[in-house]
Amino acid sequence: MEKEQYLDRLREEMQKQNIEESQIKKCVEYAQKLLYQNLPVIFDLQHFCLLIGMDKNLVLSIIFANQRHLYKTLKVPKKSGRLSRIIHTNFYFKVHTKMDFNTYIG
């Protein structure tokens, strides 16, 4: 979607919801600044969750969780059978998200 089309649609959808014109103007200006910097438009946590396809409670649990519980440690043995390589990865977030911001900014 083109940037101007996105802004027009945002304005139309907000007008349909009877949002005050001053609030619409602020939101459109905010979105415009982000779009023209090629950044994703994210208005709040709920909007972010919709963009990445994750439940709000799950996102909150990730944000406030003990970081040690989010990472998996994998030991990969070398072909020689000697010392293993240890890999630390944020496995959970990579597997459970479907985020592609380019889809949302045109």
C-alpha cells in the first residue's frame, strides 16, 4: 500500500469511528513521520500485537519475563567428537512471530 493511501485510509477509518478531528490529525501526522522514515507505524501495544500476530498477554509475559527463561542453550558436538559449540538463541520469539514490517509500510 502506498504511503498516501495508508494515510487516507487511516483518516477514513478514524472518521468512521467518530474520533475527534484533532486526534485524527495527531495520529495521521505521527503515522506520516514514521512512514516517510520507512519505519513501521505502531500506535500502541494492542496494535503491535496485531502486527506481529501474537496474543497481548504473551507479549507482556515476554517483556516482563526473566530473560534466562527466553533463551535456549544448544550444545552442538563438533565432527571430531571433541568440545561442543554452545549456542544461545532467543528461540521462542523467533518461532512464534510472523512479523514483516515491510508489509505494513508499503
